[in-house]
Amino acid sequence: MKKRTRAYPYCCCVPLFLSLLIGGSLSCPLNQNLIAPAHDQGTSLSEILKLPGRVLGRGRNRKPFGHDRVTTYLVEEVTLPRPTEVEIRGKKQRVTRAFRVTIYGGPFYVGALGYFIGLDDQLVGMGIEHTNLDAVTAVTFDRSLLREGAMLTISYAGINRTELPERLKLGAKERRR
């Protein structure tokens, strides 16, 4: 049997500590928390994902790219059925609109940590995988994140960051159900 050194426990604990540290720092910049609705006064995230939206921007790329074989994106504006109170950059605000950013590609891996979608250096939010694993959607309430020409990124747990081959282009006027 091989003799273990005194450094062995530290070698086991350091990766765990680093993963917790990285995971915690990635969730901090989200700065937009849905405040728990009090008995049917807010809109849940699952509702927002199902509501029809107005397309603000849509990518056209068809060629898979990067680790997750991403292809294109879709940005939609969703009108909420009732005003919801959220926290954006540390301030509580009542909002009537949400924005869905969907990145297509995959198949995306389903794991304990999840995907993060970003625009330039700003985190849009934690992504939710679609049931057929061909897309990941993040929801934000902060319209200022959506800037013409922004670079879209997706990463699993903050690693394997992939930049989409096309920049964000806004201006589409179609409706989607």
C-alpha cells in the first residue's frame, strides 16, 4: 500500500474549495434576483419561459462552433402578465418585461452546475437547458445588457467558454409563440 503524505488532504480539498469559490463568484454578478412572489403576486421563471415573446434579435449562423457546437441565438422580449418585483444591480424594481436570451447548438450537457450566458463581459444569467438539449435559455430583466454588436458567450460552470461566431444584432420585429 502506498504511503500518503501530509499534503494529501490539502490536495483533495483545494479543488473542492476552488470550485466553490468560482461557483460563488459567478453567481454574484447576476445582480438580478426574482424576489419570492407572495401568493400569486409575481411571475415565476417557468411562466416566463412559456409566455409568447416578441423577437428582438435572431442570429443566422448554421455552422456548429466551439466545445458545445453552438450555432445561433434568439433574443425575445416577454410582457409579463402582472408586474413583478426584482432586484437589478442591488436595487428593487417593479418590472413588466423580461428578456429571454436563447443559444442554440449542442447537445448541451446536463449537470449539477449549469450553463451561464453572457453578453460581452456581463453575465445575463444562468441558463436552463431545453428538453431536447438543443438550446439553453437565460432570463434577464435588465434591458441595458442587450447592446447592438455585443458578443454572446456560453460556458458550463464558468469553464469551456465559447463565443458565438456572430454578434448580437437587434431590430427584428416578429412575434413568436
